[in-house]
Amino acid sequence: MTSTVLNRFHRSVQKLDRVFIAIALIIVVLAIFVPAQVTSSLGFTLKNLVLVSPFLLLSIGIAAYAQASGADNLIAKAFQGRLSAMIVVASLFGAFSPFCSCGVIPLIAALLSMGVPVSAVMSFWLASPLMDPSMFILTLGTLGLHFAIAKTLATVAIGLLGGFGTLALMNSGIATAAFSNPLREGAGNGGCGGSRVRNPKPVVWKFWPEAERRQKFWQGAGKNAWFLGKWLALAFLLESLMLVYVPNAWIQTIAGDGSVLSIVGAAFVGIPAYLNGYAALPLVAGLVDQGMAPGAGMAFLLAGGATSIPAMIAVFALARRPVFLAYLGFAFIGSVTAGLAYSMLF
């Protein structure tokens, strides 16, 4: 009897949203230990959600439109033509495609199983999780136009670094066998998730006359609204606590001078500390307000986006070790370089 009740409780907990649980636990802990902070943190969270809501609604609409129109099927066009042009186009497309670091895995598996050169795939693989239209809009709303443009340019640059860097490694004879056969045994071919690459469908830009696509738009909008809203709510809640309990002097000492050491440190911290691309934006904005160098914030977002623990696990499960290490190396070097460049320019 007891085991049956526990099993039912366990299944019920599994169905709950982990982000929602985290928000609820934070509020409960605050209510027990610091009751006065509950009202302050909830007010801060609500206020910032309202302020960012225009950017949030725009990003939701863009993502839903891409799904309803089938614009994400254009991915196949990024991998046609000469290899050098393919790398450039893949980097650009990766920076504007609506795929996260884990969601892009089936597409990568499909591309590699189809024999697309690993250098071109690497450029897309690196650029894709770092920026997309929704991310650009929310970056604009939280960190400003300069930062949003700089992060977009850095994303493309990291994709180019990975693509041409992989090509150079192969031409030099380093780990040629692994790069020629990059997928692990049993990694599969992307399954149904890679169908948009293997069998691309035409894009219907004016999707609204079709009832099925209209339904897909509203379903996508609702799903994106819940996804983005919950992560931003958690981020603003954490930011409210960070502003109260993390001394400004700590931030300024660790990452406030924009030095090479502070930017490298921010990139390293981004690997385990990165929660989600959208949740990281308000946190970095709060850290910058407290004294973090913008270049360190840039390195944190870029390194975390490409090398967060969930992303690394997905890449490690799919690719052979030399490819995995190359992915991490290009992501880290590109992130630190972009952070240093942003510090020098701004």
C-alpha cells in the first residue's frame, strides 16, 4: 500500500514542470526564512516581466511563425555548393535558426549520416544554440542593441572558426579518421527529427489561409509563451535575490575589470552555471549592473550556450571524442576571443 502511494506520488512529481517547482521552492524557502523578501522578489519579477513583455511577445510570434510557415525547413539549403561557401552559409543560418543546443542534435545526426562535410556541420552546430530571432529580441530588451548585435556577430564568427578550423585540422592530417567518420556507433541518423533535412518541404510564407497551419501557429505560440515565460520568471526571481545577497564588490573583483583572466573565468563559469539561454539574459544583465565587465558577460553567454552540461552530454553521445573535443575547443576559444574583443571595443 505504501509503495503504491509512493509510486503515484513519484509519477505525479515527474509530470510537474521542474522550472515551476524551482520557483515554488524558492518562494517557500523565502517565506520560511526571509518572509519580507517574498513580496519584494515577486514584485521585482512581475515588474521586469511586464517591462520585457513587448520583446517577449515579439519573440514568441517570430518563433510561432517559423513553425507554422515551415521556414525552419530552409536548413537544407545551408548545405549546398562549395565547401567554403557552405561553411559561411551554415554559420549565418545557424545564427538565425530557431534551434537550441539539444534540439539541434537530431538535425546534426541526419546531416552527418547523409555525408555532409563535418566542417560545415560544425559551423552550424556551434552557431545554432548561441543566437536565434527570439534570442536576439530578448537580448535587445535585456542587454541593449549594441550587445545584441555584438553577440550575433560573435555567433557567426564562432561558427566560422569551427568550420574553417575543422577543415584545417582535417587538411593537416590531425584525427582525419575521426573527422571523416564523426558519428559514434549506434548514434542513428536523426530519426524523425531529421526529416526536415532529408525531405525538406516548401515554405508557406502566407500560412494563415490554412486551418492546420493556423492551429500550429497558436499551439506553437502557447508552447513558446509557457517555455519563455517560466524561464524568464525564474531568472528574474534569481536576479532579485542576487541583487540583495551578492555583494557588488565580489562581482567587480571577480569579473569587473574586463581582463583576460576575468573573461576566461566567466567562460569557465558559464559551463556549469548556464541554466537556459533565455534565463541567462536577465542574470547577466543584473551582473553587469552590479559591476561585471560586459566582455565577461559576453563570454559567459557564448561559452555557456555552446558548452553547458546538457549540451555537452548531447554532443558527447552523438560524436566521436576528437569531434567532441574540437567542438568544446572552438566554442571556448571563440567565446573568450569574443569577450575580449567586446571589452576592447565597448
